[in-house]
Amino acid sequence: MELLAKAPVLGCAGKRQPGLPTGSVVGALGRLIRGAVPPPPPPRVCGTPGGPPVTAPRVRLRDGRHLAYAESGVRKEDARFKVVISHGFTGSRLDTIRPAPEVAEELGVYMVGFDRAGYGQSDPNPNRSVKSAALDVEELADALGLGPKFYLIGISLGSHAVWGALKYIPDRIAGAAMMAPVVNYWWPGFPADLAAEVYAKQEVGDQWALRVSHHAPGILHWWMEQSWLPTSTVVAGTTPLPNKRDAEIRSKLKADGTFQQKMEQATQQGIHESYYRDMMVMFGKWEFDPMSLPEPPCPVHLWQGDEDGLVPVVLQRHLASRLSWVNYHELPGTGHFLSSVPELGDTVLRTLFG
């Protein structure tokens, strides 16, 4: 453990960067180990013999997969605005930004959340990527008849679907919002020294979990299951949270069993198909750098707390400074769990719809 904690690491391009991992070292380690470890167990697909039951409404995609969804707000037929919500890490189709019912009614908002691929009751996708996340959103919207344009909200890690939509289907998006979106330390738009400095401040287990996700994804399932290796504190629910509200919320969720229940529901088809694939997609090698995207034909808003213990605010500020078309909203004294901030959900919808 001590050796792993102190192991020198290099940047992706072979440059020495304190704290950032190396493709040559970690990648070689992954290739060496991969041949000696078993593959992840096959998924327990919902609705198949021996798999969990299907209890939620689902749509069928072109490749045969299903996405489970949950609707809220006003009836779709009566809606002025139609919103798709991409949940965060460990989340589900039931996650929302929690607007007041009377505000949703006043604005005429229909919202649909969905289990992202491999989560809950949505079929796994062994080829998950940032692009596939965006295309899943588009197919869901088309299957539900949301029209030529719809709004898209990403929560935390689920915001990679928003970046993907802005890249691959920008003409379908009427407006987008990201709530404390997770960043990838390897995006080229981040200054190497700044990314390395912030990366090095993470817990050792999280540093290694991201290293493996990026450079050796083929062994992530094995790495995360080894009790003697440093692994993700986010998965374990032990990450130090500097914001008081965040810490209290997590303590309550763990005390009343909600944390464990949510995890069991999210990972019922296999933790590799949900949590671990999320990590591989989010922290893997992207086909594009969000900071290189051209201005999309829709407004984009980003909310970030300045006491977020999971997403470094300094990197979010840099991203926003690089993209003049991102409307950046920084919340003082606020952490990562933005859905718990009083009336913020109302503000997000009113701002998103102009």
C-alpha cells in the first residue's frame, strides 16, 4: 500500500507531471495483470431468466437494448417544455433536480429521467461511450415523442451525456444545464500543472481508481474488488466532504439504509455494468475535449458549488473561462449535492427556459 501511495507517475504524453498517471507504466501494468485475472461476471439482465424483474416502463432502442424511465411534472401532452434528465453516479431514473410541484405546473414542464445503460432496469451496453450516452438520450426522446428539440439536464457524472449531446446532436437540444458536472483530469484544455496539483489532493484510492479507469480499464473490475488495493472512496461513500450539508446528507442516507438501497438498485445487473463502466467512460480517453467545442445553437448553463468535495471548483472555473458560451453559476458555501439546495431546482428551470 505504501508503495502504491508513493509511486511516481507521468503524464499521458510521457511528460512528467506530479500526481497524474502514465500510460506507459499503468497501461503496462494493466496489460500484465489482465492476462492473469478473470473477466468480469456476465450481467444479470433485467427480464431474463435469473435476472431482476422489469417493473418500470421502458423503450426499445435500435440496437435492441431497453431504457427504463420515469416521468414527472405535467402531462407530456400538456407540456410547454420537455426535459430529459441524465442522472449521476450511483443514481437512477428517479433522480430529479427537485423543483417545487407548483413551479413545474406553472411553467408547464414535463420531465423524464432514465436509468443510464447498465443502471437499474436499463440494459447494459458493453460499448458504452460518451457518444452512446448522447445517442441514448436522443433515442429516448424520439421514442417518447418529445419533438425535434428538447431540453437536457445532466447531474454530476451524468453530465457527460450533455457534453456528448453538444458534440454529436447539438441541433436536437433546445437548452442544456449541468449540475456540478464531473470533470476528466485528462482533458487537454486543462493546464497540466493545475490538473496535476488538484489531482494530487484527492484521496490515494481515488487517484488510483482514476488511473486504472483511464490507462488500464480492462482490469478496473478486478482492481476495484481487491481489498488490499487503494480503491474509490466515492464508491465506498467515504470521501471527505468539506461542505456541512453534503456531509449531513450522506450520513443520513447511510444511517437509514438509503445509501445501500440505492446502490443495490443501481447495480442489480452488475456493478461492472453500472459504476465501473461509468468510471471508464467518464475518466477514459474522450474523442473530443469539451473545451474545444464550438458554440452550440442553444443556451448552456452550469451550476457549481464552491465547497464541492467531489468536483474541484478550480477546474470548473477554468473550463467556464475557456467556454464563453457557458453561463457559469457558482454557488457560495455550497457542496456537490445540488438537488438538496432549497429552491435551486426552481431557479434552474426558470433560468433554462429564459
